[in-house]
Amino acid sequence: MKTAQIFLIPCLLVGLMSTAAQAQGQYQKAMNALVVQIDTTKGELANLTLANSFARIAEVEKTNWLPYYYASYCTALEAVGPADVAKVDLLCEQAEKYLDQADLLSPKNSEVYCLRSLISLAKIRVNQMARGMSGILQAQAALETANTYDQENPRVYFMMGQQAFNTPEAFGGSKANALRYFEKTLALLDAQKDRESTIDVHWGRDTTTKMIAICQKKLQIAGKTH
């Protein structure tokens, strides 16, 4: 009887390990399919469709921060871009709920605070006059925290570049500074290029490349007029 029990224990362990490995493989496959779509999916409410898909994965993978992060990111993208201004506050609120879960699961995460910065900027869309200064200050504070946690995070410099580009020069904005931030972003993205084939956070390359070209063009035009 004891021999049978001793034999049974390793068999159970192997079975549990096999089940866990299978579940992890399914998770990786599902996440990879969605992450690939972030930069390629277009059309009305495409961002929210992806956000809902990531949220469903998060409901199953309750201990993993990435599905919550991506659900927040896709929701924030909708708030920043195509959404009706009247819907921005609700979208930002939902994005923050997802992000708070990611923060609980992965404290002191630079990516989480970069996304907090993006959400703060998205809220400005509702009323630029009333929210502009406070939103920018909140976004900057989040970026400072993100930079403290990871000084090699490309998205910190990407967000700094966006702020420098979109802020009027009278309030401290600068296309030249924006260009330097975007070039720094691209250099860090190149150094971390191996992440682009994984589900790890790696967004920013396409937009950064476009922003570098835009900054260079604007600076060239400004140079010709002086």
C-alpha cells in the first residue's frame, strides 16, 4: 500500500505540472494574439474591443498584471484619440480601474506610471482651459515616478517628448527638446528590440519614428523663417 502511495505522489505532481504548463501556454498564445493587434487593428471602437478582450483574460489570470495593464492602455488610447469628448472622463475612469489592479499586482512599476501620465493628459481633452495646467503637472509627476523606477524605460522619454511637443513654447514647450526626447526613446527601443516579439510592454516605435520626422520638419521650417 505504501509503495502504491509513493508511486502515486510523483504521478500527481507531473499531472499538475503538465496542467499548469498547458494553461501558461494558452495564456501566452491569447495574449500574443491581442498584443499584435494593438498596432494593427483599426476601425470604430477597436481599442475598446481589445480592452474588453484583455479584461476577460485578466479575470482568469488574476495574479498577472499585464492583462490589466493592456486593458487600461487600450482604454486610454480610446480616450486620447477617437472617443467623443463627452465620453473621455468615463473612459479614463475605467482605464484607471484596470491600472490600479496592475499597480497592486506589480508595485513600483515604471510602465504603470507612464500610463498614469497618459491618462492624466487624456483628461485635459474635456476642458483644456480648466484642466490644462493641473493635468500637465499630474502627468509630469507620474513620469518622474516612472523614471525613478526605471531610467531605461523608452516610454518615459516618449511621454516627455509628447509633452514638450504639445506644450506651447510660452509655457515651456520646445520642438527641439521634443526631438531629443524622441531620439532617446528610439535609441532605448532599439536596445530593447528583443521585447517586440514578446507580450512584454514595448509600444512606441512607430509613433516615435513619425514624431521624429515631424519635429525635424518643423525645426527646418522654423530655421528657414529666422
